[in-house]
Amino acid sequence: MLLENKMNTVKEYLLSEYKENIWDICYKTFKEYQLVEENDHIAVSIEGDRNSLLLHACLQIYQELSGVNFTISFILVPNVKVTLEQLMELAREWGIKEYHIVKATTEKEYLDYMRGLGCNKIAVNLNRDSMIKEYMLRLIQYKKFFQVSPMYQMVTHQNYTAIHPFFFVEEKDMVDFSDSCNMQLFPRAERVLDNVYRDSSKSMQLNVYHSV
């Protein structure tokens, strides 16, 4: 399992070896698109995969360095491949002392839970490659162009805004980072949360939101 000081190691890597390819890109995205503002309350799901753990690290570093006053709620989301006990142990090792547990089976249940916490934004861990792939698939399907941005107000759930700190980060750099840090990761499963920003039963992902 991860060492208890693993979060410190991750921060050191992000601010040194991977500063140019990951952290600087994230920080610029945070600032230029104003992803996080004063008094925001941001929900971050922790599912044990590489992207969710890296998102947790980047948001914590931004909270420490930016001078912006905002709240982060970490939400453990068990799925068919990762048990609650495994996520709780991972949270302990990553220094996440306060977290919430949600066992939602529907998109509405998940969003209702976040509403109860007072969250107004959802941090999404899709990277540049994932966004391009999703965009091209929907472009082929719908045969028209869509405007995309690192921040979207959700049309189907207008009380929430989705933010994408990794919007310009390449997947290969995230993979290299997790390998360098020797992260123990769990397999990613299809999740209820996927429907929050990829609702294939209604329309394409990039049409579920409109640019802020």
C-alpha cells in the first residue's frame, strides 16, 4: 500500500519533475478560466483510479497556494471493482481525514447528496485525450461542431457547474506521473457519476453542458 507520507511525495513530484507538464498547465487553467472562485464548494469523487487521486492532489495544492478561499468535499464512491473498505484505507494513506460516503445508484441520488453538502461545483477528472476522444465520437455521431471549455454549467442540473482542471493535460503525462510515484491504483469501473457528464441516453456529453 501507499506510504503514509505519499501525499507529500506526490506534491513534491507535481511541483518539480512534473511541474511543466501537469501542475503548470492545471494552475494556468484554474486561473485563466476562473475554475475556482471565492466561497466555492467543490465536490471531488475518490474512486481509487489514477485521475481521481491526481485531481485530489492538484486541488489541495491549489487550495494551499492560490490564496482563494474555497471548500473541498471528498466523496468516496464505491463501485463493483472497489470496495468501501479499500477506499477508506486509500483515503487514510493519502491524508484525506474528512470525507463523505455515497452509495448512490442513480445520477439524481448522487447530485441530491452533493446538494445536501452545499456543493456548487463538480471537479471532473477527464484529461485532454479523453475530451478529444469524446468530442470526435460525438462529432461523428451528430455531424456538427460543439463549443467546449474547461468549465460548463450543467443544463440538465443547472445548480451545478462542472470544472475540468486536466482539460489541457495529456494522458501520457498522467500515466508517467502515477508510475513515478508508484501509486497503487484500483481498476476503474463504469460509475453512476459518469452519467453526470456523459449522458448517452439524452445527448452527447458536450451538449449536456453549455460553456460558462
